[in-house]
Amino acid sequence: MIRSVYLLVLSVTQTDHKFHLMNPNEVFGIIREHVLRIQNDKTKPVRIAVNGIEGSGKTTFAEQFTSYLVSKKNTSIHVSIDGFHYHREHRYRQGKNSARGYYEDSYDEMTFTEKVLRASQDEHPSYLPVSHDLASDQYVNIEPVCITDDTILITDGAYLFKPIYRDHWDLKIYLKTDFDTALDRGIKRDAELLGGYRSAIDKYKNRYHAASKIYNDENTPEIQADIIIDNTDFYKPVVIKGALC
């Protein structure tokens, strides 16, 4: 995933649509205010989804926001959906370049839902950090981790607003990025892993981003989101939905 530092942030309020300069912590502060309001209304861990197409900066954003919350003395944990893949045979059962296969068969959605989203709301809340190791393509057998009621769980992923997950999230954040920008980022990040520049372009266009378009069409993530951040210019994101008055 992309590793970067947000140097400058532009935010637009929903009331007067005027731009004003903000630093990264102010943007995270807006989201934290949403979280605090949610915590006032519930007694169990808050579950936050950071969604966006491949290359939109989801992991970086989730990691940085988790660190920000920890710095504010909020108990926060980053739980990556990438720890809940199916094994390779299942992921490629519709073909290695299948967009529909990437969308439908990549993640063990039921395990994540049961062991993270639901388990975190039990009388004695817990979560499973990971169920599969992608590098070795092996399932892992570890015990759930007990957490406190005031814990904030932050997950990043490309398909987090699917119906199986959707109603479990307490806060849904969508990072909006155009496909050309995300493609450029993804190639720079993954070219070596995917067998070179040309191979990476083909993989992104025909599998990853084609799958994102299926997801967008079927799930309308911008409508589902509580907060939308335009992240097309990686260093100048714009909060276009969810700014607090």
C-alpha cells in the first residue's frame, strides 16, 4: 500500500461550500468528533470502515488515523481486511484475470463479519486479527483478542460497503479517487510484485479496477458513506461530505 504524509488538506463544509485550509490533524479531528458522538450513543466498540478503489490510499489513511486516535488517548486498533483472504485456489476459481472473481472471491466475508464485526459487539467483546497469511497462502489458527468496550476498530478495504458488512459499521468513510490517479499509484506500488509495468497495468485495468466498477455500480459507496474525502490529489484531499458545523 501507498505510504505517504498528507502535507496539505482542503476541506469544504456542507453549509456554505467555502474552502478553507486545514492540516491533517484537523481532518482527523473532524472524524474523531464523529466517533465521540457515536460513543456517546453506544456502549460497545465503534467499527469504522475506510473504503475506496484500489490505489485510493485506504491503508495509509487508516493507519494514520489509528495513530492519531492513539495520540489522543483513544484505544484504537487497525484491522486490515487483507488478513481475511481466501486461499489462492478459491480466489482464482473464476480466472486469474477475472474482475468478477476478484470482487466475489477474494475475501472470507463471513469470517470477518462474524469474528470482527459481530464479535466486537458481544458482552465480552473481541476480534480476530487475521485468518489467512497472504504471503504463504496459509490459513492461520489464532485465538481472538479481547478488547474493551471503548475500543475503536478501523478497517480499510475495497468492498466494505457490501450488504454483508454494511449495517455493521458505525461510521463509513469513502476515499474518492479518479481511476487514472489510482492506476498510477497502484503501478508504482505493485509493478515489481505483479511482474513489471505492463503486467501491472493489465492487472489493474482488467481485474482490480474493473472489479471496483462492479462494486461501485452494485453498492453506490458514495451514497452509503457518512464521510467522503476526495483524495484524487493525494496531498490535498477535500472533505466533501461529513464536515461538522
